[in-house]
Amino acid sequence: MFLAKKWLGSLLLPLPLLLILGFFGLIMLARQHRRSGSALILLSLTALLLLSTRPVANRLIVPLESQYPPHVINTNSGQPVQDIIVLGAAQVADLSLPLLSQLGNAGLIRITEGVRLAHAYPEARLIVSGYAGGEGRSSAELYGAVARALGIAPSRLLMLPEPKDTAEEAAAITPLIAGRRALLVTSASHMPRAMTLFESEGAQPWAAPVGHHAKESNAALPLYTYLPRGRYLERSEIAWHEYLGLGWQWLMGGINTTQHK
């Protein structure tokens, strides 16, 4: 199920999905279905063009990133943070590279925020998770190495290298934080799905989103920022991935509810 979900999710992302759609358009053109083929090609190219622009990419990702405000550090609240959870992200454990280069952008941002919060709340545990995914070291192990290199004592670290996705992370971490005040660190766009999964397991961590993509500048933006770019397509793809994940959660929740009736 895990591999099937990954394969299906990858094929349904904008770039492969629209390329497949365009390819079918070419086949239809070759078979003399010119109107239908031309329509498919035009649709795929237009969608790809729009998803590669800043306004469209931001419009897709802002609803996800704005659901939870950034965490404000407050050491005088009377409710000290006891756990800081950093969810896993893609990594390439290439030992020929510096430690930080072995993490993807999302993972690097997440663990950096986790360490920052750990320094702000010196009594809290730092719980890091994420599996290896065929690499020599898991996300959890790389996170732990980064945390130690940035001054976090090994005694404060709890590494969970087994969970393969957010659902498994929520199931594994929830018993560890029962009755404790915990911060959940993950990408801002991923936070709505992560919080839903943790809440479905009975946990209620505080959200600490990081790695926001949609950033509005106070300065006037030059016109070239509205041209199609690969990084805007990537932003659209990140948002699309999260909407697919939320749809999958809704579908599985509906299936589970039906099965228990």
C-alpha cells in the first residue's frame, strides 16, 4: 500500500500528469483525431504554463501555509514545552558531502527550526523521525547528527528511524507525548495534514510551521518575477502534493467510517 500510494502520488503530480496528458494528445493527433489531440496538448501546455507562474503557485499554497501561525517563543507562559517534534523529510546520505548537504531543503529547514526551539526550551526533548528510504542513514539519524553538531546534548534526543510517512510518525509519536506539551515542527504547507493525522491519533501538539514558500515583499516586484519559472512550478507541485494527501486522508477516513458501520 505504501509503495502503491507513492507511485500513484508521483504520477498525479503536475509535471508527469500534464506530460502524460500532452503525450496522449500527440497520439490522438497521429491517429487523425486532430481536434481532440490539439485540445489535450493546448490544455496541458496552458496548465503547465500557469502552474509555473508566481501568482498561481502562491494562490495554491497560501491556503495551506496560512492555517497555522508561526510559533512565538514564550518561556514565561507557565506551560513549558516538554517535547519538540521534527517530522522527517527526503535526504540523501552521501558521506562524501558535508552533513547539512545530505538533507533536502525541507529537512534542513525543519531540523534548523527544531534546534532553534530546543535552545529556547532547554528542558524539552527533541524528537526526530523519518526512515532511510533506501539510503544508508535515516532522516532521524541525520537530524540527530545535525542537532548534536549544533549543540544539543545527546541525552535530549529521541530518534525514531522507522516511520515511513506522516501517518506512521503520528502513530509512533502520539504515545510518547501523551499528557505532555509538545511542539510539532514541519513545513508550513504540510502542517494542516500533519496536525489532522496527529489529532486523529488523539494527540494535540502545538503547531510550529516553518519553511514558508509564499512570501510577500514590501518592495515593488519587477515584471520578470511574473514570468514562468521552475521554482514556481515546484511550489505548485508542493501544494498539489499536499492537496492530494488531504484528499487521500479524507478518502481513507470515509472508507474506515464505512467499514465500522
